Amino acid sequence: MTQAPTLRQEVLRSARHVVVKIGSALLTRETRAGFGVRAGFIRDLVDQVVALRGQGRRVTIVSSGAVAAGCVEMGVRKRPADVAELQALAAVGQRRLMSYYHAALRRHGLSAGQLLLSRDDFDHRERFLNIRNCVLKLQEMGAVPVLNENDAAAVDEIRFGDNDLLAAMMSNALGAQALVLLTVVDGVLDPRRRLIPEIRDGASPVKGVTDARSAWGSGGMRSKLDAARLVAQAGEAAVIANGNTPQALRRVLAGEPIGTLVAPATRRLAARSRWIGLTARPAGTLTLDDGAARALVQGKKSLLATGVIGVTGRFERGDILVLRDARGRELARGLSNYDAQDLQRIAGMRSPQIAATLGRPAYKAVVHRDNLVVRPPETEGG
């Protein structure tokens, strides 16, 4: 009798578009002379990517390692703390890093398409769409997109390792069915250092997860778990696994029990909803009374000004806002029909009063239901 596939096998074997993120620690190795870039690891990874392409899958790579590669070229033995030095090393290292990917792909007659991105690129709808279209066109042309944070121009991203976040946002932008975060540990571990094979509720906390990171990496396990949850909330699968496991990427996508699976939520968000609810950074916050908060989470209703009891932030019409209840819990995100100044004036008003107050025709809804993404309820546990 044939055994029914597990959830892991079901969601990963069927993934047609995959984003894989490679951590810095996987790309460097200690030598007697200091350390170097693991060219053999990159070749093996590319071989796996090519094999997946042969199965009809599209693979987008998000690769850390520019700072580490720059240190190799410039003879720097330890990751520096100075931001300007990190930026300079990233500028040198990015070219070196891409030369390894280029050489590995050329063995298969393929090209690498490099994109250097910043967090700000994902906040602006037009730039966000241009990035997505560029990656999809690279795939269509037969090239392999290789993405990285623009470390030479970034500040906070270098310090906090947003390549995990970049990979998650790119996965959601592309509608990829799976995100694979390859690191140097086996996955998410419990306080006794045992592997947690599966996390089904992406909203629940996992106890004992720390921000510990490798000497060359800039994002710890909490960063990876947050990134995986971002994808799971969109309705897709994410896996955190050890990239040093032989054929790790291929085996993860074959549904083998490797790493930690963060299972997809039951709802799958549309592309536009992913940008509103999970990608672009909000410009302000609205606090709602209890009635408006209940109406928001119980059904697809627009938010009216009468339910708004607090307005914070400086924002324009069309910006994304966080909607919170009176206890500060985030309920939803949505596009505002008003700027901050107007919302301060009309908060708490009924719709017929708004036009008279503003002295012009007005929107009935502060946030229309078509531009609203309600968050799944948070649960206790772990």
C-alpha cells in the first residue's frame, strides 16, 4: 500500500519556483594562511541548482558573502566593526563573489544575473515591480539570478544581516512556493539543542531561539526564523537547513526530513496583498476602537473614520499603515486614502461629516477593504 506523502513532501516536491539563501559562514573556510572562499561549495551548489532546473524548476539565489570575500582579497583576517570598512570590503568582495558564481555556472553554459538591492527598493511599488519583472525575465532568458544586499551603500542592513529578510521578501515577490535558508546549523533547535523538524503555526513563538551568529555571518537563527515566517504567512513553505549536508538543497526539495520546515499558512495571499501586508514598511499607525477592531478581523469590511481613535506618523495618501487595537496589537495593514494631517482632523467622525470638515469631496473609507490585509491571529505556545 502506497504511503500518503507528508506535508513536507507535498509542499516541497511540487515547488516550481524556489528561492535559496546562502549564509556567509557557508561560503568561507579556515586555512593555515587565514581563510578563503569555498569555491568548491559554490560549484556544488550550482550543480544542484542546474539539476533542479532540469526538473523544470526555477531557482533564484540570494547570496551573502561579499564582506567575507572582500576580506579574503584584501588580506583582512577578522570581520571589522567599522561601517565604512565593511562597505569598502563589500565593494571589493562582491565582484570576487560573483566571479565564483559566474565560473560555476559557465561550466553548464549558463549565465549569472546580478542584482544588488536595498530595503528601500521594496517599499516603493514601482521599483518593487521592476525588480520582480527583472528576476522573472532573467529566469525566462535562462540565466540564474544571484541577489545580494547592496552592502556597499547600506548601513543598518550590514549590521543586522537583512539577507534573510531580503530572501523572504524576494520569495514573496516572485510567488515562489519554497524558500530554503541554508546555514551552518541543522535547523531550529530547542533549548536542549535538538532539531525541531516542523513548525506549523508561524505566529507562535519558539522558545530558546537566540540571535547567536557566526563570526562572518550577520544574521542569527532568529533572523532566519523571522524570514521563514514571513513566507509562511503568505501561504508558502520555508526550510532552514544545514548547507554542509551533502546535496542539501536537492534533498530538501525532494521532501527529505532535513532541517526545519516552517509550514505554510492555510490562506495563500495574492501578490499585491503580500506587498501591502508583508513587504513594504508602514509609514504610520492607526489605533482603532473595540468595535472597529472586531469588525476588521471578523470580515472583509473597510475601515471607516468613526472607528479611528488615534493617528501617529507622517504619511501621505497611498502610504501603508499599521492598524492596531486599543491594546497595541497589530490587526492589519492597508493603504490609506488620507494623509496624516487630514486623518488627524477626521478621526472619530461619521462619513457624512468628513466632506464638510475637509471642504471637499471625501472617501467614505479610510482604508478600503480591497487595500487591506488582515494578519492571522497570534497564538500562545512554543
